[in-house]
Amino acid sequence: MRYHTYSPTSAHPSGKHPHGTTATVESHSGLVSIYAKPSSHAEIVGSAPCGAQLVVLGRQAEWHAVRYGPYQGFVSGDSIVLNY
């Protein structure tokens, strides 16, 4: 799996993630699916509710690689807002 990674991706000593490495879920349906691959046809490995904070690991085209709790996968850039 190749995608552009944000650096650094580890938590800051304050407990917060560094600038640009988190995103907030925004969904009219209430949940956003987390996919195994950057495609809406891929296996769904988890989901995140509207307002949830995701750790952004990288980007591949319009998809973002994320971690949310025990889930790691991809979400569409249309369903999240990056926190700068």
C-alpha cells in the first residue's frame, strides 16, 4: 500500500497530535465507513460516527489513510474535515 504520509504521525508529548494529523468525521448519514483499500468497493473494516476524531496517516488521491480505535484503513476525503 503506497500513500503520501504525514510526518510526524505520533502523538505530541501534550497528548495531542501534531498539526494536520487529525480529522473530524462529517457525515449526513451518521456513520462513515472505513475501507480496507482506497475504494468504496473494498471491504469495510470499521466505521466512525459523525464528530469522531481520526488519526490521519496519509493520503492517496481523494482518500485518506486513517486510524480510529482498533480500525485502520481508508476514508473518502469528502467525509472528513482535516484539523489544522
